[in-house]
Amino acid sequence: MLGAGGVLGGAWLTGALHAIATETRWDPGSSDVIVGTSAGAMVGALLASGVPPWFMVAHSSGEEFAGLRDARGAPASTADRAAGASYRLHRGAPPIGPGSWRLAISSLVRPSGHSPAARVAGWLPLGLMSTEPLKDTIRRVCDGPWAPHPNYWAMSVDYQTGGRVAFGRAGAPPAELPDAVAASCSIPGFYRAVDISGRRYVDGGLSSASNLDVLIDQGLDLVIALNPMSSLHVGVPRTLGERLAFAVRQNTGRRLGSEAKRLRAAGIDVVLIQPTVDDLDAMGTNLMSRGRRNPVIDTAVETMTEYLWQSPLGERLAALPRGLPQLLRRPRGAARSWPDFRALAAARWEPSPSRAVAV
């Protein structure tokens, strides 16, 4: 499970996954189910499409990769370095009034039937920012309607009802991968809601920053949850921004703990991985800041590596089936000689591994 957390939450996930793959030689992309919410949906879609965590880190740092081309045949060096977090205005007239009258009214009539975030979201105007940069990032790594991974789910919320939707899961509305990821990332009031199958969808974090409990009926043995928006190491808040961030992390942590408790009661082993105080210092209070992405990634690599060495988690993950070497560590030689990562991602499931683990 890869949780929500804005631009810097995605950066933390990138660094943490890189450390896990490097230190344990277990490939997170080989998990039987990958569930992503908001920033976690973006990182999860890259992972499910065969983009290795080491490549995410290197690309974000500015490496050029001469001779390497993306799924559309364009040079990899021309891709956005911020995983789609390039802000540009949505085309069309500025929206007026609440983004979803139906959600706004229903949240007044039945407030207990909606999360606190959903009760606010309906009243916010439709966002001014386009989701096209988010979609474009996915189009560059996936040339099909969905990721090669058979069980990648992008969590979103129906902007009319406030109901949770797991795009990619059986029974969910049909959607193409770029639209599903953009919908999961579409923060109400900031990004424009995404139209899919005649309905509007917004950020899956409105329901839960983690959405861990969607895995309760999947017959899994182990669930590994990386959640950028909660922490066990929050210091004493000093400024107003820190107080607000502290309150959000407390609420998110309580929801995460409640969801984990449900899974454990169902006999599923759950591992929770959250930012340390050093990660929080690197992230600051503005999770949408692009300028801090690389420091957050670097810090996450360091803190996660240390955690894997000092806790039983490293040995535990190292005992899982090892991943393909090219998806764990950077191949030798020039980039033009590297294997097709998308083909390797598909090869993970030929034959399909036994169902055991979810991220």
C-alpha cells in the first residue's frame, strides 16, 4: 500500500522503495497487489509499469540516459522530473460555485456518511490546475490501457457521492491508466476533477490517505504499508503550519492504525512504514513543494536504509522471493543497451507468483 502525501509524499515513497529494493533485493513491483492513493497512485503506477525505484531516483536527480526512449518513443531525458507535478492552468473558463453540489448537499444532510475531508471537498470550486501533466507522466511509461501488473489499483473518490472507487479492481468503472492515476491525485479545489465513464472523480485521499482496508478480502498473508502522511516521530509543533501538519498526521495515523487493526483481526500480517523525524524535517509543512523533492528522496533513502539494518524488517523482506536484478539495481553499460523494463514488468507474471504480499 502506497499512501497519499502530495509531491513530497511521492518523493518519500520513491526514496523508501529504492532503499527497500537495494538493501533487501526484493522487488516491490512484484507484490501481488499494489494499491496507490494520490501520490501513492502515481508512484505505484510507475512501479506497476516496470519503472524501477533506482530509475525514479536517478531520473529525478537530473540524469539524461542517452539513447533511452519511453513508451511513446520520445527520449527519456525529455520527461518531467517531478513525476507530473508541473502546474499549469486547466483550459476553459474559471469554475464558479461548489465543485459538486450533490456532494456538498448530501454531506450536510448526512454528515456521518462522509469523511471530514469529503464534507469540505464538495463545497470547494473545481480546481484551476490541469491534470494533463500527471496523465502525461503515465503515458510515457505505459503504452497500453493499463499497467502490466494484473492487480494495480488506483484509489479515487466519486465526486458526486463521495464513495470510494478502486480503479483497476474487478467491478470498478472502466478507466485507462492515465485517467485513473490523475483522478486519484486530483485534489479538490486545486486540480480539476477527472471525467471517467461520464462521472467526475477526485483524490482518493478524501476517503483515506491509506485505504489499507480495501485489501481485507484479498487472501493475502502480508501487507506492507508505506504511508507518508503519518509518523510515529512527530516532534513538538512550534509554528502554525507545524500545528496544522501535526493535526493532519495525527488524524491520518489514527485512520491507518484502525485500518491495520481490521486487517490483523482478519489474520493478515501488516507492516507499517512511516516517515522519521529526519524525513519530516526534510519535507516541511508544504507537501506540494517541488523544490524539496530531491532532498526528501535522499533523506528517505538514508533513513529507510538505516531502519532496514536496525530492525527485523530488513531480514524479513530479504526472505521474500528475489526480484529481477535489472529492476533492483542499475544495469551496467550505456542506457541504450538496457533491457526493456516494461517487458520485464510483464515477465514478473509469467507464470504468476503465488499470492502473498501487497504493497
